Amino acid sequence: MIMVLFGLIMIGLILFLYLKNQVNRHQLKKTAVPDTYRELLQTHVRYYQQLTEADKNRFEQQVQRFLKRTHIEGVGTEIEALDRVLVAASAIIPIFGFKNWEYFNLTNVILYPDTFDESYQYEGNRRNILGMVGSGALNGQMILSRSALREGFSNTTDKSNTAIHEFVHLLDKADGSVDGLPTKLLEHSYSIPWLKLVHQTIQEMAEGRTDINPYGATNQAEFFAVISEYFFERPDLLSEKHPELYKMLTHIFQQDPAKSIA
């Protein structure tokens, strides 16, 4: 009798915890999308500003879906509506050319107040990381510097955006490895020309003959992320200075952002 009673109590506890979790998830979905998200997009996201009205509506729908599916939390910092909107915009911009794309390899985005180190500490003297896609025990999570997130959208004249950089790494990772060869996005026939162009440009970067962020010469994966930042932040300049790279990226991402500016 005691064992039966104990079993019923355990079943009741499990059901309670399950229902509580469902309620919490429902509440999260209701509050995940800020009421002011359209105004925030229009004020802070240049990419969104240049879209047609129809594309703005589609962008907004994808932002809502992302925020309802992805948990965003702060560590050592308070998350504001603007932070949620900028994280979502960073996620949607690289995939806006694809239909029904979801970041199946992401569940959480964690914002730190500023730079952090390889041990994920945001205090001390050895902090030099702005963003990171988690692996191993942190698989499915992304860590971003909140200050870098905001800087990426407030500075409209540079070619950098940390959050877009990290979401491009996630796209690259969709085929199982972060290697600068996004086979989920790139047909096989384009793989060799892409790699040839990557190696050629990295060599030019090593010789100091380009305006591309030197960090992109670290390896193929970083090159892909860095050149993608340039592509979305200054498409007009990239198409002028590096037309071959620009053309290849329009094929990879299925969009032509320089045309929107024109």
C-alpha cells in the first residue's frame, strides 16, 4: 500500500512539473516578442529599413517565430527589448533568402555584458571574445557580447557585425562541421570555385592587399563568417571592390542586398 501511494505521489509530481513547464513555455512565448519590435527594427536595423513592405512583413513574421522558439537570457546583464530584436534580426538576415529555414542547432542565446574569455568568464584581464557558437556541453547555445551586439547595428559605416558573424557560423555548421564550406547552401558544382576564391583572397589578405578584416585569414570558417559580415553590412562596397566574392555570396545566400540600397 505504501509503495502504491508513493508511486501515485511520484506520478502526481511528474505531472505537476510537466504542466508547470508547459505553462512557463506558454508564458515565455507570450512575452518573447516585444510589443515595440516593429519600431525597434525600423529604428535600429538598416537591412530591414531597405526592404519592401511585403518583405518587411515576411521579416517580421520570421523575427516573431525565432523569438518564440529561442530562449534569450542575460548573464551579468539585463536583457532589454532592443537586445531581443537585434538577436532575432541577426539570425534572420543571413537566412532571409531561404524558405522555411530554422536554426535546428540552436536553443539558447546567452548575452554577456561585454567581452569574455575561453572559460566563459566576463571578468578579468584576458577577455577578448565577442561571440561564440557553443560545442560539446554547450552545443545548441550561442554566447554574445551585448555591447558588440548593439555596436554591430549602431555603426553603419563599418563592415562588421558580431552577431551575424556567429549566426553564419551556425549556418556553416548545419552540414555537421564549421569549415567555411556550407554544403547545405552551396551546390556541389560551386564548391571548388568557392574554395579557390577563398584561398586566393586569404593569400591577398596575408599580403595586406585587401580591405577585408584580417581575422578572416585565420581559416576558411572565419573567412566565410567575416566576408558574410561585409556582405550584409556594406554590400555596395563589397560588390564594388570584390565583385567575384559578392556574386558568389549572392548565390550562397540567395539574396542581393546591394540591389536594395540602389
